[in-house]
Amino acid sequence: MASPSVASSRSRNTAPALDSEDVVMARAIQLSEWARRNARVVIGIAMLAIVAVGAYLFYGYQKRQSEERASIAFMTVERTALSGNATLAQRDLQDFIRRFDGTVQADQARLLLAKVHLDAGKAKDAVTVLQGVKEGPGTPVGAQGAMLLGAAQNQSGNRQAAVDSYLRVADAAELEYLQEAALGEAAILRQQGGDFAGAAELFRRLRDMTEEGSFERSLYEMRLAEAEGRALAK
């Protein structure tokens, strides 16, 4: 027979467990009663969730289908762009961009159309086209578009805008060779515009990106010294 103290201890140990179970049961009953009283609300929420999931899945399916169609169509329009027939290339590329706007292939088509415009001496038209290319980390052709945009802006006479475009690439590109190319173009444009101090800043960044003793580092050190000297002489 258990002593009174042991029995009291057992009752104290089981009481919280029973109380906890009672609380869970009470809450479950309350939730059940609320659901019964608000059946229409519960059904409505469930239907909205089903519709939202269905819409998301349908959107993903439609997007994949659109990208597949764009990939197939792009092969044809790319051949046209490389054929040398500028008038036909412009027309087909513009039609393609309208049809598949929002896809990666549409941005690739913008790059081709911009090149066609540049070859025809229409730098301002190229700038307009390239401003529609999505930039930023993770965008497949963003860095290429910004580099080409810089070239088009420079050709159209807007040197500062070109420098800004190149610097965006230098700051955002994940690949080091793109960073170096963008900094190099921006530095040269600053020199051409008489901003030798600004050019020196960029050549300094380029020098610091290269290995000690490498040919590239020696080249950037030479250009940095030249830019700093011309900045002091102004």
C-alpha cells in the first residue's frame, strides 16, 4: 500500500497532464464549434486556397510553354538577323519582341536588334531598344545588354550615360572578366572626357583586381601613373 505522501506526489504529477489534455480538448471543441458556425467562411477560404494554387501552377505551365515557343522561334529570327538584310531583320526582331516580351529570348532579340541599329549608324535607336533589357544580378543577358548600352550611348554622344552604364556592370556583374571590361571602358571614356582623376580611380580598381607581377597589373599601373600625372598637370 502506498504511503499518503507517495499518493499525493502521484496526484500532483498527473494533474498537470490531465489539465493540459483538458485544455487541448476544450480548444478543439471551440474550434469545431466555430467551424460549424462559420462553415461558409471555412469553405470560402478553402476554395480561395485551391484557386490560388491552381492559378500558380497554370501560370508556371503557361510560362514554360511560352519560353519553349520563344526558344524555337528565336532560332529563326536569329538567322534573319545574321543574314545581312537589315530591314527584314529589324521587322522580324521587333515582331518577335512584341510576341514574346518578358522572356529571356525577347531580351536576346533586343541585343540583336540593337546591333543591327548600331551597324546601320542608328545609335539612338539602339539605346531605346536596350533600355528594355532587364538588368541586375541573375538576369541572363543583363550585363551584356548594359555593356552594349554603354557603347550605344557613347556612339550617340552621351559619354556620361555610357560611363554610368559601364559602372553598373562593374558593380553588379558576377563574372570578373565582365567587371574588368566594364571598368576599362569607363576609364577610357573618362580619360577621353578629360576626367583624369576619375580615370585614375578606375585604373586603381583594375590594378587591385590583378595579381602581383602579372602583365595586366603592370599595364594598369602604367595607365594609372599616366592618368594621375595628367590629373596633376591640369
